[in-house]
Amino acid sequence: MKKEVIGKCPVCDHNLDVTELHCNHCNTTIQSDFDLCKFCKLSNEQKHFIEVFVKNRGNIKEIEKELGISYPTVRNKLENVVQALGYSPKYSPKVNKKEILEKLSSGEITSDEAVKLLKE
């Protein structure tokens, strides 16, 4: 089973540092302070979203279908990833409380997503 390097501490959610690399073939070990790539620091949910985004070549309609989420939710997830990668937000959606509550009652979004959208 292939293990993936985690980039965030499971206890406090801060970035982890990689301090040792090891080759199982020749038994070489290198110790230093290494940087993880930006994508290693994304949550599993963010990584999954990026995978779906790339697979669908950025086609929002296809992403909506595959994930079963609305256009604003796709935009919010994308903006969340953009910020997690360290870039400034460019998209700030307007909160329509009635629309969010309707989507919640129809099951289009989860209660967690609704709370997050309402806090924006």
C-alpha cells in the first residue's frame, strides 16, 4: 500500500517539515530541512477537488455533475484551494441567504457547506 506524505499536522493543522529522506534500495539517509510542494499541504478534500477539476479540464458544468454540487459551491471550493496554495482571492461571491437555505433543504448542499457559505 502506497503511503502519501502529509503536509499538515493532524493535531494542530500547521505545516509539517520534512527532515529526513531515505533510500530503501541503497540504505542512504539524508537529513536536512526540505520543503514540501504546495499540493502536499492541501487537505484530502482539496486534493480530490483538484483531481476532479483537472480530469474535467476545468469545465465547471462537468465538475458540478461529478461532485453533485452547485456552481457557487464549485467556485467556493476552487477559491479555497487557490487561497490554500498561497494566492490572493479574486472571487468573492455574494451571499444569498435564501438561495443557500433552499439548497440546504433540497439536499443540494450539506449543513456544513451551508454554514460556511452563510459565514462569508
